[in-house]
Amino acid sequence: MNEIVPGVQTTSALSQAGPPEMDDGPLQAGPAQVDSGLSPSIRVELICIGTELLLGQIVDTNSIWISQELAGLGINCHFQSKVGDNLDRIVLAIRTALARSDAVIICGGLGPTQDDITREAICVVANVDLVPDPEIARIIEEKFTSKSRVMPINNLRQAEVPRGAVTILPELGTAPGLALTIGRKRLYCVPGVPSEMKEMTKRYVFPDLVEYSGTSSVIASRTLRTWGVSESRLSELVAPFYEELEEETRGTTLAFLASGIEGIRLRLTTKGPSIEETTTILDAYEVKLRSILGTLVFGVDDKGMEDALAELLLGQAKTIALAESVTCGLVAARLSRVPGISQTLKGALVAYDPMVKFSLLGVAPGPVVTHDCAREMAVGARRLFDSTVGLAITGVAGPDSLEGVPPGCVFVGFAFNDQRVETTQLQLPGDRLAVQELAAISAMDFARKMLNE
Amino acid sequence: MNEIVPGVQTTSALSQAGPPEMDDGPLQAGPAQVDSGLSPSIRVELICIGTELLLGQIVDTNSIWISQELAGLGINCHFQSKVGDNLDRIVLAIRTALARSDAVIICGGLGPTQDDITREAICVVANVDLVPDPEIARIIEEKFTSKSRVMPINNLRQAEVPRGAVTILPELGTAPGLALTIGRKRLYCVPGVPSEMKEMTKRYVFPDLVEYSGTSSVIASRTLRTWGVSESRLSELVAPFYEELEEETRGTTLAFLASGIEGIRLRLTTKGPSIEETTTILDAYEVKLRSILGTLVFGVDDKGMEDALAELLLGQAKTIALAESVTCGLVAARLSRVPGISQTLKGALVAYDPMVKFSLLGVAPGPVVTHDCAREMAVGARRLFDSTVGLAITGVAGPDSLEGVPPGCVFVGFAFNDQRVETTQLQLPGDRLAVQELAAISAMDFARKMLNE
């Protein structure tokens, strides 16, 4: 079921890393199975509501995010389902989920429109009626008046609450979340808008679930992101670390997670009586892992390769300019996502036509998929934009060869002041778009390593 | 449940377009509900198998693709679920699905490893045993020997078939698919590898489903992609077209589909006795819709805005150069996805630092988020790269204002030879990344319209 874009790392081994009984916990990798007793025994199930999901019109990123967070908390999620905006079928989906799981998280259908009927479905399942909540109504009206907007009257639908349910006040949107107990099962409803969903689950649902699961300790995770080696090589490197984990008694685990073309993540999960204590444990293991992996680690948690490079450049007060051929602006576009990048990024020349390399970058006429061309492009970018660092990428994205060079062959050049120029050659797998994206990440990684030396 | 980035069009109204009973068919929009009798009455359900899905480690693109295909065929899909590699839970998921739907498509768990247990689960549900299929065994062995590879013995697990099931021979991988009837319900299993799944569903599952549904006619769709107007405005424009559809007897439908930030799609679906006939019908309606919508339509089916612009440039034998500030290389990167683009794209200057605009593009020093700056950048790009067309984008991505101009304000400049320079101003919604992406599409759209005049 993988749409993992072919990467520098082979990730296909991942699904074979754990034996069947490892189901529903983070995949364990490496020589030792470090099973931890981290997982509270409750089983949570997820229902995403919206006809647009069943029609394949939008990608359900919510369930991916919630899945990852639950796995990080060590909470089992055995089933996930999607259902359209239809009362009978939503009711059936909720009943099915409550019958086989201890807690159910419902995403979506809490908005103000006619087809937002999650509230009504809960009333049917819980056999209660909807009651207006004046406090919620006041908050929703305030959200509109504070923006000098007239509130459409149907927004007050969101202030109706199944009797007995706790409302989770909205901090971002206008839709409140809901939490209630049916029989001995917990049921949560959160909005389908990803930002609202994330804020509400982090603030209310996950802490409540952990409490409900009877776990009194704090479970915390930290993810180290790596680039440039295969999963099997990483596994070899961390083998001694695994042995150490096996001997410790807290039940700290290390899991390998693929992240598409963005490299392999190593997630440490531990538990302890307080956040301070789990932070201390994770800090210590992070230091150990970093001492093993060195510069293979480019970031922690949500930090991408562009964040890693930008942070180094900003920290060293250096400016950068790019000369992009095969990546055609991708490196510039990725760097520009980083807030504050204007302090370091001067600009980029996308030299798609080889003539542009000769005329604007001062590359000597001749073949353009070579070490020499990458070197001259990097020097040319520095000169053109008057920056400290010049980074250049030239290569063949495919599908056709160029100058007799096959698709996937990429050269990266790095120039620093007038003192130093380095190049590297890569052979990248995949189609045109994959080669471009892998080349962009690899080029940023090369610059990061050069700046770290 | 939307990860729809805020767009020029408000897409939030989409879920309000159809009344609740329109669930699970394409969303109907506009004044007339054109319900068609296109949909065979069978209800198909989808189960995706794999613990990695429940852990959020990979994006389930299979269910998106199958959903879209089923919707295109007019076949209802009311439920979708994901379950891990656990026998009891897979059995439960299949039984639940068979109880509430007429046909079930299972994706994944057909491979050779220990955790591929879909075959075993089907045996439990159908109350049959697994029998070796010598023909399949021979085919699998041949696939290995033809590549001079030694077959790992566990690959023969794939040659075991639940008694009574029809095997769907694999054309791409080694895992055969399965089809069987349980009670009066149809059950299909296809591999989880997307390429194998797509090949097998198109070749066997969808035709079999259509036959099972009792529909003998061909169902065909065509999607027109639009940019630049809201869904409600589109709805007004096509109102007379809807009336016409209502009067025709073939049951042709028109549905509005959001496509994230990439504009609104209008999908025509019709049926007829043959592909030739449905093509004739769709051709005629496409002409009518285009006569109403004019240049609002930028492409058909999978063609993106970069394809539309590239096609025009290539058709007119014109070259293009870009000067990007707020979009920081995004337009270049998108254009570079189009095969053959090197015939028209000369290059791009990413002028992130305002000084670069002055020094390399010849922009007069002063404010850089203005009509004048966009005009001078477009002219400068043409001159720098010696191209027919210059396209420039300057603006504020946010989160902070720039030169007193708020985030989302973007100017686009278009220069053609020495004869003509045009600019336009946009106010785009959303966060930093959304403004950048919307600006990139809007700029390509502006160039497309200018080239069409």
C-alpha cells in the first residue's frame, strides 16, 4: 500500500521489519525487539466524515496525523474508517466502532451547514436530544463581531450540543468539539479542518485519552531525521544502541519511520513521571544517537532539510545564492518556506537553457552535466548575487538522456567566499519529478555538510 | 476533513452544494439537481490492509484513486476502512463490510511475507481452505527465472488460493488478485502496490463490477478545469446549461469538484452503448461549456496550469523567462515538470533580495510591491534571458507586511517582445505557503490569458 516515492533510501523493507505481533505499535527495526509495555491497553478507533473523502476529492491528511500522534503516545489504533455525510451510515459507523474499540475519535461534520450532521448522529447513538449551549453561541457570535462580520444564522447550529456531552471550546475556528461517555466507551468529535483538529486534539483529546487509559506517566517522543543512508545501514549503525535500550528498564523504544522522499526518521519514545524527566531521558539518548550518526542527522521532529540549512546559514551570518538547472527553482522555493529566510537568501538563477549558464554564470562553453559545470555555476552564482555561499545543481531529470548522461545523474557544486569550491556527484532513482526533488534535498544536504565542516 | 489550502476560489461552499441525500455521488451544484440514473444501485466498500497505514507512515493513495474511479463509473462507495495485519481484525472488517455492502474491494496483504494474511482471512470468512494453484506457482517461478533471480521459497505462499476463488493473474508484480462470491456478495482482493493495484482493478475488477451491477452501457467522464472564479459564480454561468441537461434523456450529469488550490473542476459524465458514442456526446457538451466559460477553462482532465501555459508557448513557438520574487522559483519548478519544456523555458531569476531586482533586472530603486516593479521585472527578465515573453511576480507572502503592504498582495507583470507590457494585482488568502502557491498559479494563468488574446 506504499506510494513511497523512490528515494535514496530503500524503504520497502520497512513493512517486513516487525513480526506480525508487532501490529499497531510503531514498527520496530534493528536486531533487538525492544517491546516496552509503553502501550496502554485501550484501543482507539478513528472515523473521518465527509462525502468528499469517499469520492477521493481530498487527501485525508487528518487520519495520517492522528495515527502518528497515537502511535507516538503508544496508544493502539486498530481500525480507521471513512463515511459520507449521511445520517444512517454515520450512526452505523459509530456503533460499529464503539462495539469493537474502547474510544472513538470522529473527525468532521461539526460545521454550520446542512450536511454537517455529526451532532445529530451522536444524539441517535447516545439516545439523547440536542440542547442549545448559550456559552458556545456567545463565543461564536463574538468571533464574527470581532471581525466586523455578520454571522450567518446557521452558524448557531454549532452551538447545539448532544445532551450530556462536554464541549471543547474552539480556539481557532467556530466549531466546538465534543467529548462524551457512552456505556464505558469514550467518544470524541473534532472539526475536520486540519488546524482546528490538531489544536483541539493536542489540547484536549490526547490528554483525556491518556488519563482514560489509566496511564499516569507521561509518554514523550523525539524524532531524529536522517538523510543519505539506507535503512539497513542505519539499522547496523544503531545495533549497539539497541542493546543498550534492551537493558534499560524504563521501556524506551526506538522506531524507524519512512517519510516519503524526505529521508528516514528515528523516533525515540519513552515514559516517566513528568515531562521534565522524559525530556532528560530523551536528551541523553539524543546525544548518544547523534554521537553514533553524526551529520547523518539533519533535524529534529518537524524540521526539514531547508530549515536545517537556513539555520546554519543564519547562525553563521552567511548569505547564499543558488544556480539551479535540473531542480529548476525547487531549492529556492523550499528555502523560501522558512520564515526569516530573506536575511540569508539573496536569490537564484534558474539556468534551464545551457546558454544561460554560459552567458550569465560564466560557465565555460561545453558539456553542462559535469563536475566542472557544477563548480563554475556555484562560483558564478556567488559572483552574480554577491553572496558568501554559492550552491549549484546540474543534472539530468529525464526521461531522456542528455549529453550521453543517463537520467538521475546529478552534480552539486558548493562555493564559499573565494576560498573553497567543492562538488559531488549523485545517481538518483525515480521519474523526472522524483529526481528533481531528491536532487533538491541532496543539494541542501551537501551545503549543510560543507557548512558544518 | 479538508486539507484544501485556501484558494482564490472559496471551496468551502462545495460541501453545501448538494443536499444530504446526494451523499456518495459526485457533488451536484447549480440550480437544477440533475439526477441521472447513471449510478448502478450496487454499493461497493473498500478495505485497505496494512499496519503501516494505521501508524500514519504512508499516505493511502490507493483509496483516493479507487474512490475517484468508482465515482467516475457512477458506482456508490459508502464506507472505506483501514485495518492492520492482524487476522481477527481483518476477518471482522471483511464481515462488517459484506454485511452492509454488495461488493468489497480489499487492497493489500497479498504479498509473500508472514504478515500478508489477506488470503487466510478470506478463508475464514468464506469457510474454505487454501489450495495450491500450480499455474500461479509456475508463473511466479517464471518471473524470477526470467530475471535470473533465485525465488525465495516464501513467494510460493502467493500461489495458494482460497478454494473456489478466481485468481487474477499478475501482469506487473508476483501477487495474483482474487475474486469470489460469498452469498450474493462479490469480494475482490488486489495487491497494495499502487501500480499493480491500478493495473488489476482496471483490467478485471471494474469491468466485473459493472457487469455485476447489471449496467451494460459504457460510462465516460471528462473534466474541464477552471481558474479564477468562485464556485457560486461558475454555478450562475452554467445555469442555462443545467436546464438543457435536465431536458436530455441520456442522463448526462455535471458535477463540481474542488481540487485543492488548483481551481474548480467541472466533470461531465454520460453513458451510451459505446465509447464512440459517449465521446461524441462529451465532445458536444465540452464545446457548449467552453462557449459559456471561455478562457476560464484552462485544461482538460489531468492537465495542470503549467501544461496549459507550456502548450500555448510551444504552439506559438515563443520562449519565456521568469523573474520571481514572492514565488521564489515555484513557477519555474512547476513549468519544469512539463516534458519538452526546455524548448521554451530559458530560465528564471529568483530576485529574493530587492537589491537583485535593481542590479540584475534593471528595476528602478524604490518600492518593490507595485505595478511598476512587476512591469520592470517582466521587461528585465526578457532582456536578461533574451526571450519572447517575460513573466514576473512580486508580492508579500507574509506573515509580516512589507513596505506597508499586507500579506497576500501580489503583482504580476507580463512582457511580450518590445511591444506590450501588462500587469495585474491580486489579493490572495491563506498563509505564507498558500500565498506563494496561489501566486504561482495566478501568474501562469495571467500569462495564458495574455497569450490567448
